[in-house]
Amino acid sequence: MLAVVKIAGQQFKVSKDQTLYVPQLSGNAGDKVEFAEVLLLDNNGSLTAGADVKAVVKAEIVDHLQGDKVIAFKMKRRKGFRKKIGHRTHFTKIKINEIA
């Protein structure tokens, strides 16, 4: 069984027992979360899409972590202007338990 689900404004293709990294979700490690906005459902070859999908994706929060550092370096030539800034995006690792 396969589903396309919308999590925090982004679409993910998920299946049972899959782990994936999504933008940071509220909750602690070990908490259960449900995603009701399922856009497409593939149930052994029969596709259901749009408003006809009546499915819920149940997952468990595994961990909260940060991505790699992204560095933005700005420079204006011949002026001596240099600016180095960076950030690390926050992610949540989740494990898909059930597509019902």
C-alpha cells in the first residue's frame, strides 16, 4: 500500500514501515501523529485520488534533529564588503506505522 500525504505543506510518498525526514513537527520523541490530508492512495493497484480518499496515515515521531549547515556568503567586489551567514534547518524523523 502506498500513499501520497501532505505533511507541513510538502507532499511525501509513503509506505508502511518507512522512515523519513519532514519539516519540524510539534511533539516529543515517541509521540504518535496522524496525517489526514491524503492526496492519493494506491491499494494493490487500485488508485484513489482527490476528495474520494478517506484514509489516515499514522506515524510515530522518532527524533528531532538538524540538517547540514547551509552557508550564504555575500561579497561586493572592490569594496571590502563580506558577509557570511548560515543556518541549519530543523527536521523531524518519523516512522510510518499504518495507512488506514
